[in-house]
Amino acid sequence: MRCLYCMPAEGIQWIDHEKVLRFEEIIEVVKTAVSFGIDKIRLTGGEPLVRKGIVDLVEMIAQVPGIKDLAMTTNAQLLPKYAEELAAAGLQRINVSLDTLNEKKYRDLSRGAELSGALAGIEAAKKAGLSPIKINCVKSSSITNEDIDELKSYCEANGFKLRFIREMSLDEGTFSPVEGGEGGRCSICNRLRLTANGDIKPCLFSGSGFNIREEGIEEALLKAIGGKPASGHKNEVNAFYNIGG
């Protein structure tokens, strides 16, 4: 998918394969993070289900002693294939990006994906016991009250939790609290982000990051924790497709 608010129309510049963290490196970060008291991990993207061996990664993380909450944010398109395997591997729950139940609008927003694929994926996740299922709707200018009402009815009928996220801008530093969730509230934020190339980011809206290969895992984590700002400002270094949702 190439969603309008995440991916530039001209595409992206891919990073070299050797710069992408190996699973073993990710697990070492998880283990060190657990030793610091972190017990919640969420895999995001981009789209995490396009990562080769994603089920193996989930199983490796789930087996780390001390992990209490293992989740994933996905567009759900590949969940018909992976939901049962992910649940068996230890994934507990999912967040699904779903902005509308209007087929044409979904196709336009995603630049070509089909709504039926996402709905089938959500159903597969429900059947596999991945719960709770949270639906994330980005409130862009194209999302109408009708879209919102349809999503509310869909989630109420299926027992899903619906959250609304106002469209954000990293380089302009515009964000707001998530409606129905805890995100976007700087005073209570205790999240860190690990990017695909090994940067630990103290804040989504911050240009700083500490690379585990350059600094070492423990040092990078300590610097990210110590560098967590009182409030997000702006991030002119990253884009949504390479820092995660």
C-alpha cells in the first residue's frame, strides 16, 4: 500500500539491506529493554507483515522472559495468510489502520488496495483470537462524518475498539491526543522507537536518535531514555514510512 498521508507519490529511497537490523540484533535490544523494565513491544512499519520471516521474529520476541504485551500495527491485508501463525507464535493483539468503509475511498487513500482484503484480514485475526482488535482511523480532510459513523457501527457490532488520530506532520510538528487512546499525550508518554536501521528514537516528534550499532545497545537505550523530551517538537529527519505508526 502507498497511503496518501504516509508514502510520497514518487515512492521512497530504499536503504541498503546490510543496514537493516537482523532478527538477532532486534532480540538483543528487546532483552536489554526488558532489563530496564520495558515489558510491552509493538511491531509497526511501514507494514510489518511484508518483512520476511515475520512470524519467526514474533516467536523470538514472545519467548523473551519479561515480555507481557506483544502487539502489531498492520493494514491487515496479509492477515488472512498470517493471523493463525502469528497467534500461535505469541502475538497477542493487533491495531489495524482503517480509515473508511467506503470501497472507492479506501482504494484512493491507499493508492490501489482493496477494502475487502483489510476486512478479511480483520476477520481472520478475530477468528485466530488476536484480541483486543483496535481500529485506527486517521482523520484526514477526506474522512467525512458518514465514514466515522460507519466505522463506529462496524466496531460496535464486532466488539472492536475504535480510535481516531488526527492527521499529523512530522516536519511541522503538528499532532494531537489520540481520541480513544493514550497516544499523543506527552505528559504520560513512556515510549521508545527502534527503527529498521537501528536508531532508538526518544520521541516520534524529535530529530534525535541513537544507533545501536554505533553506540551499543545499552548506551543507545540509556541515551534515548535520558533524551526523552517533555513534549514533542518536530522531526525533519524521518518520515512516517520509515519511523513507524
